[in-house]
Amino acid sequence: MANIQVKELDKRASGQAFEVILGAPAPDAKGEFPLSPPKKKDVSLEEIQRKLDAAEERRKLTVYFPNILFQNHEEVQQKAMEENNNFSKMAEEKLNQKMEANKENRTAIMAAMNEKFKEKDKKLEEVRKNKETKEPDSEEGTSED
């Protein structure tokens, strides 16, 4: 691999292009990679059994794990529904309390207004009575003149 040629193809402002030509390998050159596969070490019966047990554990986990996730998902869904129901109940109770308070306030305001109108009616009635009692006096006074 000692025979390498480099040709410059193009030179531009954006960059350069080269062509690299590799020569044929020398006949006496040895490859870097061994041609035979690596030797396998002897596997003992205990190691085979350990690997089989580990594979069985992995298989059990793949069967068991989705069930755990499914159960957990159901629990989470149930809890979310309970929280949602509790929130709805609390919101409804608060709304009912506010509506009751508004109703009581409105009733109290209406009662106060009715009381105020009654007082005004009493004052008007007094003024009318006073005016009626003064009118005959004023007629007598005008007749004398």
C-alpha cells in the first residue's frame, strides 16, 4: 500500500477536489486481519445454565412488566377520576354557597329598600296631613283680608 498518487482535480473559492489513486498491494504484504475466525473458548455447563436462567428471567420480565404497567395505568386512571369527581363536588358546593350568599344579600337589600320606601311613604303621609291641616287655616286668613 505504499503506492499512493494524489491528483488535484479542481481548485475553487469554495474548496478543492482531489483524486486519490491507490496502487496494487505488494505480493509479499501480509493482511492486518487474520483469515481464520477467532477461537471459541470452551463453555461450561454452569455457564450455559446461567445464561438459560438469565434468558428465562428476561422472558418473565417481558410478560410481567406490561401487566404491572397496565395495573398502574388503571390505578392512575381511577385516582384521576376520583380527583376529578372530588373537584367537581367541591366546585358545585362553592357555587351553591355563593348563590345562597347572593340570594341572602339580595333579600337583605330588598328588605332594606322596602323599609326605606315605607319610611318615605310615612314622611309623605305626614307632609300631606300637615299640608291639609294648614290649608284650612290659610283659607281663613285670606278671607279676613
